[in-house]
Amino acid sequence: MGFDGPGLGERFLEWEGGFADTEPVPPGTVTSEVLFRYELPYRDGFQVERVFEVPVASVVLVVPGEGVALEGPALTPAGTVDTQMGLALSYTAGPLAAGESLAFTLVAEPAATAPVSLPSATAPPAHSTARETAVGLVALAAAVMVAYLLWRPAAPPTVPPTARPLVEAIAALDESFEAGEIQEGAYRAEREKLKRRLRRLLERGSG
């Protein structure tokens, strides 16, 4: 498990079934954002369900635009985002009340390329590199690249077109860091700067 900032043994402590945040929560209206990621083995039809103990205004999920897609009654497709790795599919959900769950299924999504002949009913399923990789959840930094939980006053669960370049930049930065192409100090500083810009943009859009 990885965190965007101090991790396990520092701000966060291991807990049965998850982790605990030691950061104090002051009274009043505050905004808090926590980004964490972990990997799970992936197979077609893999189901993910998470219960949020606090109200969540908006959840944004971004997955590679080739080989993997998400399905769920609470998800709303929000188009594509350009990244250095190619097009990515984005989905939104929320708002979610405290104790409410979010569930979705990862499914194989054939790439929209040149037409190909359909396999026979008895043919074995084709292998997909994307489907055989591990899936990083919440930040979705591997097959599911990034998920942002935006804890802020209620806003429509959509990704404004003006915010997509920043989402793209954050996803590309995450990929560069995961690939070892950028030092951690520079990565943390640049990511925090991009998150501040994205937060201000979303707050202006909801005002």
C-alpha cells in the first residue's frame, strides 16, 4: 500500500480491515483529501465494493481506455482523458452518504480498432496484456490508474472539460513516478501543485 505523503507507520496506522488516519479533524467545515493505492489480482468480472465512513461529494475513477472498462449502477461515464499512455476512460459517482457503499465491476473491453473476425463459441478467450496486469485501486496507478476522492461541498458528479488537462497531468506524473522516471521529492512537489490547481478549478466551477 502506498500513500500520497506520509504513509503507514507515520500519519496512517494499520487497522483490522484497513488503516486509521491519525490526523486530527477540527470542528467546522473543512476539506480533506487522502490518496492511497494498492494492488489486487485482476480477472474478468472482478468486483470491487468500498464503504465510505464519511460523506463523499464526488468520486472520479480513471482506467486505461484499452482492454479494461468499469460497470456499476452508481457509475456515470464521463468520457475520455488524454494521457501519455494514451486515452483513458473516466467515470464519476456520488455524492455518497456516510456508510454508503460504491460497487463496480472491472470488465474486459475490446479495443476500438480495425474490425476483426469474431471467434467461434468454442474458441479460447484471447489473452489481453492489460487484463493480466495487477490492478492498482484508488489512484488506480496500474491498470486502474487513479481515483480521486474529493471531499468538498456537494457538487455535480461530473468532470468539467476544463479540469481534464489537470487530471491528465496528474495521471502522467503518477505514471512517470511509478516507472522511476522522476525523483520522489520532485514528484511530491509537482503533484501537490497540480492538486491545488485542480481543487481551485473545481471549487470555482461549483461556486
